[in-house]
Amino acid sequence: MKKFFQEIKADIKFKSAGPGQKLTESVGERAPKEKPTQPALRQARQGPTDEAQMAAAAALARLEQKQPRARGPTSQESIRNQVRKELRAEATVSGSTEAPGSNTVPKAKEEGSAHLAVPGVCFTCPLTGATLRKDQRDAHIKEAILSHFSTDPVAASIMKIHTFNKDRDRVKLGVDTIAKYLDNICLHPEEEKYRKIKLQNRVFQERINCLEGTHEFFEAIGFQKALLPVPDQEGPEEFYVLSEGVLAQPQSLQRHKEQLLVAEPVRATLARQRRLFRPSPMASQFELPGDFYNLTAEEIKREQRLRSEAVERLSVLRTKAMREREEQRELRKYTYTLLRVRLPDGCLLQGTFYARERVAALYAFVREALRNDWLPFDLLASGGQRLSEDESLAFNECGLVPSALLTFSWDAAVLEDIKAAGADPDSSILKPELLAAIEKLS
């Protein structure tokens, strides 16, 4: 081993001694080498081949895999800060454009389009029977109530109290106070003090005078305004005084009191806009107007609150139950839903519903269109899921928003009876007047 290292050292010393020379040649006889007048041109370096580039790329990939990846924020506070930054950035961009890949509501079709599944969401006035658009409801109902004073002032004043005043707690307090006044008159008809109501009384001013329709109610049931002297006071004050004719019929006051207590606000009901279409391969295609997607001011505030809650929701691990609740919350942002039912003959029965209505409302809607509405049947959602009429689930809880196609199916016992009678189970089951108005689904 020692000899091996000595040979290596000698070889290194020999190579470092410089250029060699002949033994017969003296040092002075060596002619110096002439330097070239022009530097030699360097050859152009060739680029790496394809194989070399592929090998280099593979090597870089291996190096990147070996390098430790940068870790994101781990503490709860840093996660919250990061989510807040993302939400602020999203709020800044949402005013102009939507971020790509975001879960946005489908764009509604223009209401003037000829291919809309329904012209819009309509309502029916319970007083006049008129069909109204969403923006026409309140004005039309108020006008109908005011016009009702000429025929039944008591009923009109009760409807005005419950409909024109939006604060339900204040309405209940005022109605209960009026009922107390009337109870005192009925229980003590001989005492004059109960037949008079001082208008400047603090209770009257705070609970009754602030409500629209209360003065019309008192005057409609027989009270009259009068200026009466007040003991220990210089000038008279204004009172409501019950007339003698009404006092002789206390049962009428009792009846008006009950009407006032049980009354509800007059609200326009959602028009089903029932339509019947011929069999079509486009049965599951829905082009909805903007009414099915536009949010009211209250719904927009709710969406903003839900977005702020996302900070806390994204910073913690969520269980399956928590995720399911969030999915149901997303479905609840729809107010209306358009449903179609494919009947045994292939025809399509269509109607508009509130998203929060129960499944039983759809069963009643279909039953109204049947010739034999007493026969039991089932409604099947996509995938063959049976929707029970007795269930208390709403359409948004079943995922049937903002539109859905369901299938009509006879009850098993009914189907056997139909076949035993030799009838065609796929024949039309609707009332003749509906078949006369059948349309083509475009």
C-alpha cells in the first residue's frame, strides 16, 4: 500500500514538471514557439439533444419532490386572517365580475323570451281574484281593502289593521287592548265609564292610535267622537263614546271582537299557473325567468350574514352533519320552484310552488287535475325516490329547487285493478277540460 501511494506522488510530480525535452538538446537551442497572430476561432457549442433535455427535466422533477413544500398557516388565527383576506378580495371583485369556477346562480332568461317555461311568478288577490305580478301585490291589495269600506266597513277596518301595519307584535298588542275595551263594555254595560275612551289616554296613544285602521274600526262598530268635560280640568277633551243603539246589542260587539282577534293579514296567494304539455324529450329542461332567482333585500342581507359566517366555518373541521346543514342552507335561498309531473300517457303537468311548501301541496295539485281524484298514487323524484304525501319535508329539503321533473306512478293495488279490468294503465287520467288546453313544450 505504501508503494502504491509513492507511485501516485511520483506521477503527480512528473506531470507538474512542465513540457518535456530531448536529452541531446540543450536548453539554449530550443526555439521559442511563435504565438499565433490571430486567436483561434472557437467552435460554436451545440445545444443539448432531446434525450438530454428529457433527462434534465426528470432530474429537476426529482429534486423538486425531495425539497420540502412550503406549509400554509396552521394556527386558527392565521387561518381566519387568510379567509378574511380571500372574502374581502371576493367582495371587491363581485361588483364587476364573478370569479371563475365560483358557485353562482344560473343566469335567468329574459322574461320576454318565447321559450320560458313560465312567464314569471304570479299571485292571486283573495279579494278580487285578479292575477298580479310580484311588484303589483301590495298596491293592489291596499286598493281592494280601501274599496271594501263601502260595502263592509267593519271587515275592511279589520283587514286594514292586520295588513297595513307590518309590526306584528305591535298589532297584537293593539288588538288585545281593543278587545279589553270591548270586554269591559260587555261585562259592565250599566257603567258609563267603560263606554267612553279618552283619545289622549297614554295607553290609547301608545298602543292604538299608532296603528292604521283602528279609528275606522271604532267608528264602524258604533263609537262616535265627542268633546266631553273632564273633572278638575278647564277645557273638554275628545272621547270615543259608544252609541245607545249598539249598547242595546252587546252580542254584536262580542262578534266584532272575535273577528278582530282571529283575523290575519290579507296576502296574495301564489298562482300555480297550471299548464299541461304534450309528451316531449325536453321535459327535464327548464328555462326560468328572473323571478325564480332574484333575491329580496332581506334575502340579500341573509346572504351577507352567511358569507361572514364562512370565516368561522372554514377555520374548523366540519362533521358530516354540519356539511349537510350547510347544503340545506344553500337550497333555502330559493323562494320558488317550478315542478313538472310526467303522467302515465307522457303528458307533463306543470305548476309553481313556494320552495318551503310541503310535498303534500304537490299531491293536492295533481289530484285536482285527475278524473278520479280518490285513487291513490305515488310521485317519484329522480332516481326513483318516492315522495310520501304524509312527509313534512319541504321541496327545498328534498332538493326539488329551483325546478324538478317528477314521475306519476299508480299505487300497486290500483294498477292491478286497472289491468284486471282490461283498461290501459297508460291512458289519459286527466279531466277533459284540461286536455282541451294542452300545449306543446318548446
